[in-house]
Amino acid sequence: MRVTAIKNLIRKDVPIYYRRLFSGVLVIDLITKTVESQVDFTVETKPTGINEVIIDNIGPVDYPLLPLRREVKKYIAVMDEKGGLPG
């Protein structure tokens, strides 16, 4: 399993400045096929300055949820570090 992209990524307006909410379509390469699923997540900046990724919702995917969530969090963290999330 490999996360290849998050398409149609949009940022939702939130009045709390240290929380950023996003929504998009997750593209995942499974062993035999490519699957798309809705994903909602939050990037929250902690008082220490570290960004924490929180997966709020992942649409139904025929794959174990814990490894999928771990890989999605890693992918989002890298996107955030490289400036790939909408401002």
C-alpha cells in the first residue's frame, strides 16, 4: 500500500489560528488496484511549534485502517513541510 496523492485539496475556514482543516480525495495504490477515498484531516500547531496531523475521516477502503492512517499522516506531514498544503 502506498499513498500517491491527495486530489481536490481544499482548506476550510476556521477561526482558530493554530488549526488548519482540509478536505480532499485520497489516492491509494493497493496491491492489485488504485483506490480513491474521501479524507478530512486537521493540521494543528502545538505550543512547542510542532505540527500534529489528525485524521478526522477516511472514506471506506478495503484495507486495514491503522496502517492506512499511519501512511496518510506521514504523507500529509511531508506535504506540509514542503509547502504543498493550500494556504
